[in-house]
Amino acid sequence: MHALPQAATPSLIRLRDYRAPAWRVEAVELDFDLGIDASEVLARLHLRRNPAQDAPLRLDGENLQLLAIALDGRTLSADEYRYDDSVLVVDGTRDGSVLETRVRLRPAANTALEGLYLSGPRETGFLLTQCEAEGFRHITFFPDRPDVLSRYTVTLRADRARFPVLLAGGNPDGAGELEGGRHWARFVDPHPKPSYLFALVAGHLEVIERGYVTADGRAVQLKIWAEADAIERCHYAMDALERAMRWDEQTYGRNYDLDVFHVVATHDFNMGAMENKGLNIFNAKCLLAEPDSTTDEEYRHVEAVVAHEYFHNWSGNRVTCRDWFQLSLKEGLTVFREQSFSADMNSAPLKRIDDVALLRRAQFPEDAGPLAHPVRPAQYSEINNFYTATVYEKGAELVRMLAGTLGRDGFRRGMDRYFERNDGHAATLEDFLAALGEANGTDLTPYLAWYAQAGTPRLKAHGHYDAAAQTYTLTLAQQTPAGHGAEPRAPLPIPVKLALFSPHGDMLPLHMDGQTSKPAIELVVVLDRAERNFVFTDVAAAPVPSLLRGFSAPVILACDYTPDELALLLAHDVDGFNRWEASQQLAARAYEELRDGTASAALHAWCDALARLFDSAAVDDALLADLLTPPGEIELAERETAIDPQRILQSRQALQRQLAERLGAENLQRRYLALLAQTGIELDAASQARRRLQRRVLELLALLDPVGAGALAATQYRDAPGMTDRLAALSVLVRSGAAQAAAALRDYRERYAGNALALDKWFAVQAQLPGEPALDRVRQLERDDAFTLKNPNRVQSLLGAFVRSNPSGFHRADGAGYRLLAERLVALDALNPQVAARLATAFNGWQRLEPRRREAAQAAIVELARQPGLSRNLGEIIDSVLN
Ligand code: ARG
Ligand code: ZN
């Protein structure tokens, strides 16, 4: 075989090389002279020397056009500084020096959407910034690292007609007119912050406002800004923001700390949203909501992201990260806080199911392939590549384990200690664990091992019942597969929440060997070594264990259940999550039976259990919908070695058809019509649950009776009161290849021609067309007038949905999907390296494909790696994926 090419290996940044900054910036004054094509930035840095170091002043600055530089009021001559397009070195600085630089930026030419850029058309769009992780160096010369905290004074100047609204983080500190139709506004942020939290916004924007008084008595103006056509879609976000602020006061005692809180929506954004101090900036898809164009799922997402960014004000801003290796210190913690908030606002078990499903779909595959990395990576070449499911979602699971270990009050005590001790500082994960532990008189350092090693641990459980002794012995054993990383593998503390069920489905009192306290019916045992036995006494009959309840640790559990035991848990477990989990396990076994043409015990057990639940009122509509859904194609692939995504699709379809047959067409139709009769646009839990079940029932019906279901779906599409029902119907029509699909797609295209977020869903639905036809559809859609590689949301909705959410379409045996992706990556990389790199992660896992696809994928990746001039972002992903 030929040798794999190496993209030029860019220098690695290592955690173990961390050094405190040699220079700090105590205060900074920034003066912006804003224009679409060119903007100028005058920066005045008040420098402080670190007495322990004597390095010269080195400032980050990427491709800045330096217009002027002065030190302590004196213009520097060319031999007193050096700039190589990424670092500026200045001689002769001393403690207390003031460095002044003036640079020119080109916002309209900035397609990478990092630093200062333009959102929308040149004539009408607005200017905004994105600085995390290292965007500030695209704006001015600065020590662009999170452990340099400074006080910011920002003055914006611009033409009033073109830029009527001028915003920056902090409290307003004056505004006024200037000559020639220009105006200015100044903002002072009293809270020292790192450069990645700087933000400004300027242009034509509308606003909605609300007054808010914090629990500690501060009057705050909440302002949400959007372009005129979107402002009426911001009311839901405003309500969500208020709920989040109250929740953080009540749950963590955290109050907001400025007089204004701005939130801005943009259609041009690389990520979901950004927590800039006092000036959060959101991808419109995470902020705008209205019944006609927003699904229930998206409403919940908006609420969650609004809360997430707001919660960062404490977990991220007041206490920030020492370096980017600690990213999960703010992201994992804030995702956990966001999840708890959403669970409190909605249904807790459903939220847990959604979160674990996401973890399995996005994080487990990441952790099982060449892109695997610890929650705290040891090294990186491009930090933007580490805003991953591992850092966010697995990171949140680790916080959840700590919170579970300490209990509600203990965790609150620990968090109080963490905030108090680290307020105004840049902290590490060690600081976090120390605060939590010390406030509770316990040592949490064993949990650090979770942050240091990649890979999803396996937990093996085996139960043995001794009838004579009436004891039940549960043996738990752990193993973390050797991954691509070479980190040492230590046994991890794994909290396992468990219960025992009698053969009749009752929860048993748990008498632990040698334990005297009153028996509980649920408890947590911690497996803190490779293997351990847990003995329960006074057990009258062989019990069925319910393990890892609520998904108490992010592991893959293997337990030798019989199908009947899983069916018993599916029917009786009171832990909603574990009930769903039993259904998932049983469905996965049924899937294997169908795929391999072996026995059908699991298939029957699954279908029978669900048929009983379907006809009873014992379970809520939304949970029922989830119970009726087998693991997705991506999850099923994770259990295989020579992956053939098209075969997985077929076996999964066959499984669902069996379920539909067992439920019966008539029964399904009756239920569908009953749900349809009640549908509407109300957002309460029961209404959302009905819509979730209605969609699921229609999908099952479409597998049994495509023609009948097609007619129902076409009517549902036409009469839908809101987007949830409309999009569900459209998706059923498209996926089942119904005759009415084309007309519905045309209608949708026209109806939502002016609504970018709704159009994104039109692209995404079609990109998920199952199997071979998807690729041609994607090519056809790329020629649609509304398609562009310049808008990240559009790219995600078509190419992202195709390569990430459509395994059977993307992984064609002839490799055409891989070649399409590789070609688009080259074009995209020249415009926006962050978006290109994220899309490229779809190649993760190619080594486990069946041979023909594996070779085709490898050839496409190798060809891509040979392209000259790839960005550091894309280069790093390609390199890791190949090796
Ligand atoms: N801190 C943001 C959040 O709330 C994410 C920003 C990431 N931006 C980036 N270019 N990597 O999750
Ligand atoms: Zn975040």
C-alpha cells in the first residue's frame, strides 16, 4: 500500500507546556472607526510585567494591517518592533508601559466569520464580532489568551445612517453626535475579562426590551436585537431568558451583574451562540421562534441555548478558564446547568432520554474513532477543533456524576465555594474539583482520571441468585478500550444507580451485606476498581436488576439479560429513562435477530411489550413515542465492525415494520386520527407529547401502508397548524417516497422563500432521503438559488445533514458520497476553515466500514490531504482521521 501523505504538521500546543503570561494588560481602551469595507482600531494597552519572567512583550495579531505603533507616547521606529503576521514583538516595554497600536481591518472580506465581520448584504447588513477562541487577535494586537483579564473601555464611531445601533459589552458610558453625520457610543465593563469575551455589534437592528430586577435588587434592561423581519420572532427567547435568570438565582444563588444585557441574532454564525460579556450573540436558529416556522424541538433548543449562554455569565465569564485545555471547565459545567434547567422547565425523563440519545449519536462515535480525545485534551494544533461533543456532552456527564455523588445540597455548597474562590480568576479543572470536594469534606481527585482518558468505558454486569441463602450477588467490572490515544488507563470511579425488581415488577428493599441502615429501594454503588461484587441479602426470588438508572455514568453497559427480563423493565421500571433504555436494548437485540436471521425471542418480547403499552394509558404520549423508536442507524453501526450503512437501514426498517404489523394498521390509524383531532400549536408538555406521538405513529403507518399514510401525510401537511406537524408530514412524504412529496416540497419552497431558517429545514429534509437517491438530490439542491457555501447554516442544512445524519445516503458503496464531501471541503476551506473542519469530521470512523466503502473513503481522504494550502483547522482533522 502507498504511504499516507502527511499534511504539513503544524506545531502542537501542549497542556504540560503551560506558563503564566509574562505580561498582563490591566486595562485596555479600544476606539473603533467602523466601516463595511474597512474599519480602524486604535488600542491602548496598559501593561503589567510578571516579575517572575523577563521575556519581551509578545502580542498575538493575525494578518493585521499595522498603521501606527507608539510606546509611552513615542512612535516606535521600525527596528523597535517585529511583526511576522501572527506575533508582534515590542522591545523596551516596562511595567506600567502604555502601548498604542492602530490597525485596519476588512470586515466585508472576512468570510471565516472570526474577528470582525459582516452579516448579510454589504448594503444592509450589520457588523459583529466573534472572538472565542482566538478571534480577538484578528481585531487588534493583544495577549489573546484566556488567563489575561483586563478592564475594557470601548468607543465606537460610525456613520449614523448606516450604523444607527452601536453596541459593545459592559455598561453604557455616553453617546453623542459627531461631524459629518457620524455618531459615537462608549461602553465600560467593570468586570475584568479575557479577550475572547469581547464583542461589538453595529448596524440596522430592531429591539425588544424588558425590565428585570435581580434577586439582589439590580435593575437590568434586557434587550434582544434582530433585523426588522426577525424581531417579532424574539419574544419566546425573551421569556426564556427571564426564566433562566430566575432559575440561576434560585438554584445557584447567581445574580446578573451589569445594568444591561444584550442578545443579538445573526444568520451568519459558525456555532450556536456566544456568551460575550453583556452582549450575547446568537445564531438566529438558536434564538428565533414562532409557531409557523419553529418545531417543538427547536423551541426547546432555543430555551436551552438562551439559558446556556446566560449561565456562562458565571460559569465561564466571572470564573473563566486558565487555558483552552480547560474548555470543559466552562462548557461541560454550563451544559450540565443548561440540562438541569431544561429538565426543570420541561419533562425531566424526556430531557434525559434526549441528552443520552445525543451522547450516543455524537459523542460515543467520536470517542471510538481516530478523533477521540479526553475531555481535557493533552494537546491540539487548532483549538477550534476541540469544541466537540466530548468536551461539551461528555464533559456535562462528568459534572453530573460529581453532582450526583455530592447530592443536591452538597453540590450547591461546592458550587458556592467554586464561584466564591475563583471569582475574577482563570481557573483549572483541579480548582473545580478541589472546591467541590473541600466544601463537602471529600476527595474528588479520583474523578480527574475521567478528564484525562479518552474512550467510552465498558461496564459489565452479571447477577447471581443463591436461592438457598436468599442472596443476590451483582458483579460489576469495568474496562476502557485502548483508544488511539496512548494515555494510561486507570480504573475510573463509576457511580451505578440501581434497583432490584421482583419477578412481578415490584421494587425490592435493598439490604446490602453488612449494612444496618433502613433499606432503600434505590441506591448508588461506586465501582472504583476493575471489578467488585455487591451482595444483597433477604432476596426472596431471583430479581431483575435495573442498572445505571438515569444513566448515572457515561459508559456502555453490557448485562446478560434475557429478553423477558428486559420486557419486564420496559413494562414496570418507574425510572422513565431506564424504561426507555430497556426498550432500546431489546430493540437492538431484535434488530440483530432480524439482521442475522436467527431466533426471534427479543423481537417478540419487544413487540408484545409495546403492544400492551400502546393500548394502555399507563405511559405518557412522548415517552411512548420514544419507546416505539429503536436506536438510530448511527447507534446501531457503533455495535458493528464491518459497517454497511445501507444494510443497517434495511434491517432497521424491517424491525420497525414488524412492530407496525404487531400494532396493526387499523389500530395505528385510529390512534393517529385521535391525536390529529387534538393537535394545535400550544407549547405545554401534553400538547408537545401528542405531536411527538402523532409523528411516530404516522411514520410506523407509512411502513405498513405507504399509500394510505401518504394521503394522511399530505393532508396533515396542508392543514398543519404549526411547523411541528408540517415538517413531520413533509419528512414522512419525502422519506417514504410518496407521490405527494414533490408537490409538498414545491409548496414549502414557495411558502418559506423569505425565511432562511425554514428553508434550511427544506434542504435538510431532502438531504436525509434514505439510500442511493440522496446524492443526486444533494447535487440538485446545490444548484438551488438559495444554496451558498458562504452561509454556515445553509452548509449544515444540506451538506451537514447529508454527511452526518444520513448514513445510508452518504456511505454509498461506489464512494461518490466521499468524493462529493472531499470536493466541497476544498472549496469551503478557502472560505471558512472552521465550518470545513467540522464537516470533515464526517470521515471519522471510516476504518470500521466494510472493505469496499473503507477503500473508497480512504482514497477520497488521501486525495483531500494532498491538496495544497489546506487550513490548520481542516489539516488537523484530516491528519487525525488518517492516522
Ligand atoms: N462558548 C460558545 C458556547 O456557548 C461556543 C463558541 C465557540 N466558538 C468557536 N469558534 N469555537 O458554547
Ligand atoms: Zn457554552
